[in-house]
Amino acid sequence: MADRTSSSITIKADRAEVMAVIADLESYPRWASGIREFTVQETGPDGRASLARLTFDGGPFSDTVGLSYRWEGDERVRWELVEQGGVVTGLHGSYLLTEEDGGTEVTYELAVDVRVPMIGMVRRKAEKRIIDSALKGLKRHVEG
């Protein structure tokens, strides 16, 4: 899983406000298209999720997976697959938040492996669609 897809967007809010929305995993179904359910199973000392279960509906694929999270203050969060689903066999992602004049630049990186054979170009295109949709939903939710 060497190849990652990434994209960025600028949100008119401070970094702490944006990270608070990102850290509220259980609210994702309200603003992130394709996310049906997010359940926090364990939290760390900072009160943020350390282990969660995600159910998504991504067009031709629906799945439920287990993810572990590592939080770096309000600057970055990384997650990785700890429980495979029926389709997803590997997953690594992160949000990096950088303060800018008048807002926060949010960079989302994602790499997904699936059981179904898929050429790299098609996989990256699917990752890009997931990332862009998530970033737009995050921006609408935070700024709205």
C-alpha cells in the first residue's frame, strides 16, 4: 500500500474548530456522504477515539471495518485498518491541518486496498472521489 492519494481544501475556521469536527466521528453520517455509521469503541486519554468501527456505502461497495486512530493535537490524525471487512483489506489515511491567514488548509491522504482486483489508476480515482467528497462535506459542515 505504497501509493496514497491526497487532496487539500481551505476552510474558513481555526484549526481547533476543524479538528473538533473531524474528531467527532459519530457525527460523520450527518455530513460525510457514503458514511452510514461510525461507532467509537475505545477512547484515548484525550477523549478522542482510539478504536472505531466504520460502516460505509461507497457505490458498488458497502463494508464495515475497524480502524485505529493516532491523534497529534489539532495538527494531524492518522488512522489504519485493524479489522478487515468483506471488501476492504487495507486502509491508511490522515488529515493534516495547517493554519493559514483566515482559515485552515486541510490535506486528506488515503490509501485503500480491496479484495476485488483493481488496477491502480481505477483505485486512485475512487480514492480521489472519496477524498474530494469528504473534504467538501467537511467544509460545508464547518462553515455552515
